[in-house]
Amino acid sequence: MVMSNEEMEIQRIKEKKLVEMMQKARAQLETAAKNDGKPILLSDASFSSEISKYPLMVVDFWAAWCGPCRTVAPIIEQLAKEYAGRVAFGKLNVDENPLTSGEFEVQSIPTLLIFRNGEAVDGIVGAVPKYQIETRIKAHLGN
């Protein structure tokens, strides 16, 4: 079967897009591996660029004076190690970064927001057990 010029051009475009998608996925995995299983410290200045680097990122909105935040912190550290290379974790101090916390209307802490390709897709407010956080993460890993 002979392909027309139009069909050959479509095939060429498809192959180019596939290569681009594979390169992007490889770069995302390399970036996630660089974090070495530790949460990324985020700021108002770095927030948008950092969350867009990862296909799936959980951001912990917290403050130093917040007791429940101190309860959630070791859970986030543990999950960051367990999900290294698959899910990125970030921490944003709401006192030091009011623009980002205001943008996402964070009014109670701790608040965990789950981002898929830079877009907020889910959230958890309050100190919850590890299994509840993990259940939400797993729901987004499967998509």
C-alpha cells in the first residue's frame, strides 16, 4: 500500500510528537529522582515553575506555629521517600508565602493540595492519618 504525501506527513508528525512525549516523560522522571525522596521547599517565586515540572505533586501548606502541621510533617517526609520517582512532594510555609496560599484560598492548615501537571485536582484539609493521604495519592496515580 502506497501512502499519499498527506498520510506520510501525518505519520511524520505523529512520530515527532511521540518522541517529544517520551523525552518529556524521561525529563520528569529524572527531575523527580533528583529530589532524592525529600520534599521540595516552595516559595511564592518558585511555586508555578516547580509544580509544572512534575506530573503529580502533593503540596503541604503549613506554618511553624501550627501543631497539626508538625503532626503531618513526618508523614509527608515518609511518603516522599516511599513515592520517590512517582510523586513529588513540596512544602510551602503560608506565613512566608502569602501570595500562593491566598491564590489557592488556603484558610486552614495543614492543607494538602494535589497537583496534576500543574493544576490543582484534589485537596485535604487538616491533620489526617497517612493512609487517608495515601488513598488520595493512589487515586491520582491510576489516572
